[in-house]
Amino acid sequence: MHRLLRLTAFLSPWIALGLAIALTVVYLDPSILPARGTPRPAPTAAPESAVVAVGAEVAPPTTVVAAEPVTARRGAIASYSDAVARGAPAVVYVSTQRVVVERQVPEQVAQILGLPEFSRHSESSLGSGVILDAKGHIATNFHVVRGMQEIAVQLLDGRSAPARLIGTDPDTDLAILKIDLPNLPVMTLGRSDRLRVGDVVLAIGNPEGIGQTVTQGIVSATGRSQVGVALIENFIQTDAAINPGNSGGALVTTDGELVGINTAVLSREQGVEGIGFAIPVNLVRGVAAEIESKGHVTRGWSGLLVRSLPPAAVDERGEPVHGVQIMNFFEASRGPQAGLARGDVLTALNGKPIGSALDFLGTVARQAPGSSVRLDVIRPGQRRFDAQLPIVARPLER
């Protein structure tokens, strides 16, 4: 009995220690204990057609879940980088410069005081352009190069070259330049007549001379006229940001195809934002082809100096009158021979009402030189009559 007590006293601490260790292990991992109640069902294998997303969390073995496709899980990233990669290399930076000579003091004062009579200073402007073909023809805006003596072009790849002015079309605000460089990137020309309001477009140019920049927007309208930017207007309206220096740059589709030449924005001084205009590429095609073939675009001209009638204008019967009034004649005009005089009011051209001076001049510009147009005329205080006005070629302007 004495020996049993001694053995119990010896084993008790070790038994207590073992129980403590067992309790601790069970506390930390209860799953080692046998299951009670209904036996746990065996895991069900996922069907072979189930898609497992890489990196997706694994579902418990009692649940079968088909993972979503990777693209749907991650989400598609909207990007126009492919369109930019196709179109941007053919958009160039245009810099121009001219020397302006101005009279500083009258000639006699200059002689008496020994001062220089004239002063000279340089004027420069910035713009953009689009390479149309591998020969180096570049489309830009007429207002970018007007009156400039030196024109230089820089490509996106860093190359630069002097540019020659091949010809201009002030009526559409277009000009064609040419550079001589090998392996030129060429812009793919799209179809502006297929544009729809709401189509996404990108404006590529060199705003404020900071370097090539891409902005994105939509086509807000097509066929915009009466904007007052050019004589012949059929603009694409867009809300893609267009800033000074963007003039002459590209308006491209999400496929990287040229649909317009960016040309103007409504004044932000009037609190207007998001209204820019581009010349449709279908018009650019025709102008460029004519300039490349003969150096200029031939357009019809009336030789009349006209002004729009005020909205409140009425005739001798007190009825509203819309149209233009002849203020004077240019030397080449055939107006006097057609029986027209200063003060005459023109209300219709070839049977269509004349809305404004810009409307009249633009319609005449579309006529072929050598043709004639029929005008409805009101001579204030006298009579109404028709006149056949011969159309002549518009004088060239550079």
C-alpha cells in the first residue's frame, strides 16, 4: 500500500501535465474530435466545364461555384491608345514667323532728330497640321499660315523641316503645305459623311506649344454653319477640348481615321465651353486635290460688298424683309452691267431666300466662274425685279 501511494504521487504531476496538453490541443483544433450526429457528406467534384478564375478564392468543398470569366471579373479597360498610335504620328507641329516693319516716327522727324523711321520686330504663331500623303502634303488652317514668311514643321518622331506653302483656300480656312522628308507617317482618311451625333472622337494637336496632346469627346452636331469662322461652313461640332495651337490638328475616330481638321472654338470669354468646330475631311479631300493640282481653289465671286439686313427691316408695305443690301461694287464685279445699284436689297438667289451676308457669299462661292445666278431684287421706293448676275472667279489671297 505504501508503494502504491508513492507511485501515485510520482505519476500525478505527469498525468496532470498530459491532460493539460490534450485540452490545449483540442482547444486550438476542435476538428480532431470525432463528428457527432449525421455523417459529414463527401465533397462533390466540380463539373469539368466549370471555369476557375486565376487567383480566385477557393470555395468550401461542400459548395460548387462556377467562377466568372477573367475578363468579366477584372473588367474591361476602355482605351483609345490604338487609335492614338495610328493617328498621332501623322499630326505635326507647325511654327510660323514673319518680320513686321512699322513706321516709328514721321520721315521729317526722323531726319531732324536722327531717329530710325521704321522699327522691325518678329511675330510668330503656333499651330498643327496633318500629313495627307507620303509626298509630304500637309493640311492645316489658313489662319495659321496667313501672311507668314517662314513655316517650319516638326514631327512626333523629332524630325523637323521647312515647309513650302503650296496653296490656300480662305473660303474654307484651309491651307496645304509640303515638306521633303523620307518615310513619312500618313494619316488614314475616313468618311465625315458617316459621322453620327454621339460618335466618340479624339482631337490631336499641339495646344499652347506644350507638345502633342490628345483630348476626347463626342460629335455634338454635323453640318454646322453661320458660325462666322469661314465663308463656306459645314462644320463638325465637338466637345473634345480644342485650344490655341490645336488649329490645323486632327479630329479622328476611335479607329484612328481622320474625319476633320480642327479649326475653331467659341469664345470662352463669353462663358462658353465644349463647343469646337472641325472642317469635315470630305471637304478637305477636294480642297487638297485642287490645290495640289493647280496651286489654288477656284471659287465663284459676285464682286458685291453686301451687309445683312437688320431683323426689323420691312418693305414699303410694312412687311418683313430678309436678305442683304448692296453697299458697293468691287472693280471686277459684273453687278452694274446686270442692272444692280447701291442700296438694292437682294432677297433670294436662284429662288432660295437669302438669310444673311455670309449665306449669300457662301452660296455664290459654290458657283462655277462663268455661270450666272438669278437674284430677286427690291429697289427701295421703286420696284421689284429679277437680275441675272454673272459669276466671276474669286481673286486669290495668300
